[in-house]
Amino acid sequence: MQVQRIRLPSWERGECAIPNGCRFDTDLATRASWFFEGGYDRRRRTRIPNYLHHVKGQWAGQPFILTDWQRQDIREIFGRVYDDGTRVIRQVYIEVGKKNGKSECAAGIALKLLFADSEYGAEIYGAASDIEQAAIVFKVAASMVRHSLPLRQQCGDGRYVLDSTKRIAVPGTESFYRALTAEVAGKHGFNSHGVVFDEIHCQKDFRLWETLTFRAGAARRQPLVYGITHAGIPGECPVAEMLHAEAESALRGASPCAPHFYPVIYTAAHDADHKDDWKNEEVWRHCNPALGEDHEIGLGKKFLRMADMRQDFQDAIRRPSLENVFRARCLNQWLAQAERWISMDAWSRCAGRITPEHAKRLMWYGGLDLSTKRDVTALVLCALDGNGIFWLLPYFWVPADNLTERPNIEAHKYREWIKQGHIIATPGNAIDFRAVRERIKSLKNGLHIKEIAFDPQFATELSQDLAEAGFTMVEYHQGYKHFTEVMDGFDCALADGMLRHGDNPMLTWMADCVRVKQRADGAIRPVKPDRQKSSARIDGIVAALMAMARVILNPVLPPSIYENAATAVI
């Protein structure tokens, strides 16, 4: 069983190196958890009362005792600080199945930002797909205030907890928490200290998300966006798909995680590497941290009953139309027609690098994927040696000025890879194809490049320049017909360990992004999420497939004794 709870390594527990200029503040982390559940201050030898209580069900009126997983998240979010004491974490993405306490914890976070974050004039906003959904977290927060004497007193003994306008005001600090309607999308002027975004998978476009998150808290010292959701339907949830892709990529280690981003995902595995049995109760447990048998239920423990989960499961068995509903809401699975293609386990086993001496003796074929002038340009060279191993040499270009227009998380990993030399940044806000042309021309000095395949949709002009420079250019139209055979060959080479990709992190990230789409006749092609819905890129893999297709069409000369002796990788 592969399913597991995944989150970033803990700073508090010393599970990773803390970036320069940052530290973990145990006092701030403790005060954040005390706001929920109270505690004991050993230095002052005083009992700290809790501010929050449960407001629903059998524990209504009881103190909000955090579970272990909730406490760790809250401590990490509020305890990671820069040297000046301001928070590092600015964006939280929590993805977990329904009934695991997301709304209650989100309400507590909103109140912590409103009452106990040392921010005068704090503006806290609750958002969702509509006012009814946004009101769910608001109603929990409003009830928590009414059940807490110190919080109620700060709100004029509850007079400023206004259900009619979905607003909680704190006159003493001129701060407020307000649930928003979806109609605010497109309106600007928000100066948010905190945004609690519920059920992100229900957002059908980026308007509300961008209104509330893009520089809305630029004037604040430490704004926080706290997003919660469960799995949605691929192709219909652009905001959640973008955040899920970034979170999963960071948690897998396929790309570096921006310091300000804190992702947590609980899910049952459902990809090319692993497929967990959705009928297995142990799988249910692992992707539902609140799930337990009756004897495990209690304050600060489990609160989602296994008996209820079993009933939902029986409904799904009895009515097949509910299977995907159960798997999405209870196991947090994104179920898609276009499935993950490349097994990252197999990919990691093929991370060898070719020696310069070996590379000089091979015949190389190129695949050039230009996309648009403002996006990623990829060239991947492919060669087949006498031992039947396919070698890949990837090169990537991005416009340097365009990085500022990308989401912060995406821009961070691009900058890291530019520093490491895995991407070439060309001056300006569009790809400088002259720099691309000159770099490709320089490769001829050390490599024997037989030909370069290109997609004529974007690369016609550059292909003409390269042809004039002496390269053999071959048009390669991207469709089912041209990809089916080479994708089968690529898949076999990867599975058999007969491919070496050089462990380029940009190419690895793209491999993790690729999905495969299949027609009724069995033909396949690589696909990626809509550019407006995800930051995922697959340009390097497409270029690799184009290059490999040309290699497969050309025979390989028998190896010499020197070539056999020079196939070591570094």
C-alpha cells in the first residue's frame, strides 16, 4: 500500500535544513496552538485558557483540543519565521477528504488572524464558490466567538457578530472578518491580512482567486492565504488543479517548494506508479486522518467514525454511480480520463548521465518544441548507442523578464533551475530565438547532430535559420499518428532500464506532469492541463519523443570495441 499522508519536512523537528535568514520560533508556534486549546506556560507557571470551543455535535461546548496532525500544521504555519519575526508561510493548501475537520480548523485560523496576530486593522475574508458555501466556515467562526467569553467581549459582547451581513467586527483593533459573495471577482482594493478559501475545487475560473490573492495583502507584514478543498473533477477545477499540481510536485520532490508555500495532501494513490485498492479499509485510514473505530473516538483524537465510512462504501457498492463520488470525497482521488503516463519510480532508475567522450562518438537526433515566444522552448537530443541504450541531452530556454508574470511558486523553481544551469534565461519578456539558434549551432562543435525534428506551427522561421546553418530540419506534426509508436518505444525503454535522461530537474518535472490520452482505436498522445488551468509543462518530453522517433527510423551502426568500453555513466 502506497497511500500516505504527505507534507513538507518539519522545521520544528529538524527534518530538513532551515533556509538562511529563517528560523523556527517555538514561542510563536506554541501561542498559536494555545489559542485553540489552551496550555500551560512553564516559565510563568500559569495556565493558559483556550479561546475556542467545538460548536457542533456531541462535543459542542467542549474545548477545541487539537489532534496531532492539526497541531503540527498550525505550529509549522505560525512558527516558521524570518529573522525579523514575520511569518515565512504565506499560502497554505490543505487537500483532504470530507468530514476530516477542514472547516472547523479553517474557522479557528480565521479567528487567530483576527484576534491574536498583532495586526491592527486586520481584514480577514472568507471565500468560496458562493455565499452559502462561504457562510459554512463563517457560521462555525461566529459560534466559536459566541462560546468564548474573551472573544465575545472584544466584539461588544457579541453585538458585532452579525449573521445578516456575515461579518465579525473587533472595534478595539478596527479589524473584521467577512464572508464574501462570488460577485466580488474582478473587484479590487482588498487589503487582506488573511483569506480563508473554502472548497477551492468549486472555483470554475481564476477571477475570485486572483482578486483575493494577487497582491491583495501587499501592504501587510505577513498576510496568509489558507486554502482547503478535496479532490475535484479534472478539467473542471482550474484553481484547485493548479495548486494540487504544485503541491504534489513539491511533495514528491519533483520540483523545489517555494518557502512561503505549505502544502498537505491526504489521498489514495491512483497513478502510473501506484494504484491503491479503494475497497481496502487500511487505505481509508491512511487518507482520512480523522477516521477511527468507536474506541478511538474522543476529544483530540479521531472524530470520523469507521461505521459511517463503511455505510458510504456500501452505498457505492450498491449503486455504481456513487463509486467515483466515494473515491473523490472520501479518498480524495482525482479521477481523470487522461492518466499519468511516466512511472517516476522507473524514471528515477534511469537518471544516468553520459560522459563527454561517449557523447562525441554517437549520432544525435534532435526534437525542438518552441511553443510560444513567452513560454518554455525545449531542445532534446537523443542518441542510441551500440548497447541499445537511448541517451537524452535536454536544453531549455525561458524569457527572463517573463518570470515576474508567473505564479510565485512556479517562478521560484524556474529561478532555482536557472541558477543551477538547467535553464537558459534569455533577456527580455519573450524568447530570444537568436540565443536559441546560436546555442544550437554551438552544439555542432562537440556533437554529431544528424537532424532536428520540429513542429512547423511555431518553429518555421527558426528552422529556416538552422537549415541555413547546415542542420537537416525535419517537420514533425504532433498528433496521435506520430506519437503512438514512439511513446510505446519510450515506455519500453524506460521500463527495461534502457534510457538515460541525465537527471535534469526541469525534464524530471515535465515527466511528472505528462498525461496520456487514448483514442477509441488505441492511438495515444501526450497531453498536459490547459495552460489557463495549470502551470504544468511537458515541452521537454514532447521534444524527447520527437527526437526518439527520428532515432527509431534510422539504423544504428554496430558498436566498436571502443564504444563498448566507454558506456559508463556519471
